[in-house]
Amino acid sequence: MGNHPKKSLSFIILLLILFIGLIGMIAMFYWINISVRNVFGSPSPNMTFSQRVIYPIELFINQDKLLNPHSKVEKSQTFEIRHGESVSMVCVRLKQAGLIVDVELMQIYLVYTGLDRQLQSGTFDLAPSMSPIQIAEAFLDATSKDVVISILPGWRIEEVAANVARSGLSITEEVFIAAAYSPANEYVSFLPVDDVLSLEGFLYPGNYFIPREAGLGIVFEQILLAFNQNVDATLMDGFKRQGLTLYDAVIMASIVEKEAVLDEEKPLIASVFYNRLAQGMRLETDPTVQYSLGFNEELNTWWKAPLSLTDLAVVSPYNTYQVFGLPPTPICNPDLISLRAVAFPADTPYYFFRASCDGSGRHQFAITFEEHLNNRCD
């Protein structure tokens, strides 16, 4: 029993040491955070708890790597941040380009400061002689030399115009739409065809890096030249073998683009339209009617679906339930896969198709109308 006071005293001393150690650790962590804040600024409120604990320590230990360049090479290079690209991939490509050494550290810095949520897509002039912090600051430059214009397959002129107006260029939707529907000869000259009624169908889908100060002419030049470069002699020969002019081929491809959900079905859908035309049948395709209806205020879309019987009765040269042959112009801007499907369609006996009932995006194809009716969803 005489040893109990000594044991109690040892336990108290141990607790005191642990308490002092804990206070010391807290004080050290607090001091590290103050130091990191002084160098790198306040932490982002979007960090997780573990990031709030670990990242300041990482930055404190490695601050020299962030503040100083890893190379004296001053030769600049163009670095592109793609639209929608993840921060981790940007950091990986920075290392691949020889601009940084530590991918993880760069990502930690961007997340800590919240800059990961502010990166601008575009192209930037960077050099190995820039520190990682200077590189990150360059990405935030709202006046980067290029802006990104994205055109998705199946967009019509108005949808492209809206994206151009949001890109940072000094081009309004109204100006773009007016020029696209009544193109000047200088714009049409970029295309391998000169009898176009509008630029619908020729605004080639893709991502375009346009100088921020560029006007409408530069925008159309890049987009239309991309169409010209991708529609090569092989495609032109394919269109010719199908008995189509380039303009008619683009019209057909625009319909295929809007009907298809899966790229692999595009040649099948093209074959159906060819078979119907060969038999003197109407195309009877919903997207052409949707195009004629224009913007639907209630649904906030250019492509109303489903269509009502009243919609299908609209009087329009685009209503392929009423008129024979192709509509007068393309109804959207098709991608290369749709253009290839028109140049090289599948060889099938089908005259009908409708969406499968399983929500997969696939279609059920039929030879006879009776078979087509049996494919409907009950």
C-alpha cells in the first residue's frame, strides 16, 4: 500500500507531460497555420476537415518549392487548359510539360487557396522559370489571350450563338445569328460549296480557341475551315456515290444527328432515310418538325418533345410528314460520325425505326409498317 502515492504521482506527471505535449502540438499547429496564411493567404472554406489539418503542414514544409521556380529556362511555351478539364489532370500535364516538379504539391496549393475552382479554360504563355504560384496566378488571368468556344453536335445556329456570346468575345447572339443565317460571301468562301442558304450545318462541332480580341470573321473562319478540313475527298466521294450534293449530304447528316442517340446506330438510321427516299416515301422525321417550330418558351428548348398531333400538322417546308424529299436546309450542325454515316450508310432493308422501350437510347428497326407498330411501347 505504501507504493500507491508514488504510482499516483507518476500517473499525474505522465498526464501533465501529455497535456503539455498536446498544448505544444496545438500551439505548433496554430503557428504553422499563421505562417502559411501569411505566405499563401487564407484557406479555402471548401476544404474537408482532413485537408484543413494536412494541407497547411504540407505547404509549410514545401513552401520553398512553391515560391521558387525549379528551372532557369525562360523560354515560354503555350499551355492549354481544356474546357471542363479536372485540376488533377491540369497538374499532371504541367509536370509533363516540364513546368512543375511536384504534381501533388501543386494540387494541394490550388485546393488550399480555392484556386482549383477558379481556373480559366484557354491558352496561356508559361515558362519553367516561373514558380508554381506564378503559374497558378497566370491561370486566373481573365484576360488570357484566347477564349474557348464549344460547339456540340446537334446544336442549331441559335444554340451556338448563345455559347459564343458567353465565351468572353465581344459578339452578341443577335449579331452571330444574323450573320449565320445570311452569310457574307467572305464566310461562304471558306466552304467547299457556294450555294448555301445559311451556315446551318457547317458550324463544325468541336472546341475552338479564339483570340479574345477577335471579331466575327475570325470566329467563322476557324469554324468553317474546320468543316472544310474534315470533309475530305473520301467523304465527298461517298456523298457522290449516294447521289447527293455536299449540301444535301449535310442536310441528311443533320437529320441523322438529331435522330441518333448512339453513334453506332447512325449508319442504320441513314440507311432508313435512303430507303424511304428511294421508294418515294416521306422521311417523316420529328427533328425537322422540331426545327420548324423553333423555340418553345414553356419547355425552354429549341427541340420540343414529344410532338403533338397539332405540331405534326404545322405547315412548313421542314415538315417532312407533309412534304417529300429533304428539307430546304440542314436542321442542326452534325458531327463527323453523322457525315460519315451519310457517305457510307449501312445496307439494310429497313424503312422504319422507333426508340426502344428500355431507355437505352437504341432503336428498333422494321421493314414493314405492321412490324413498326408492333415495336411501339405499350
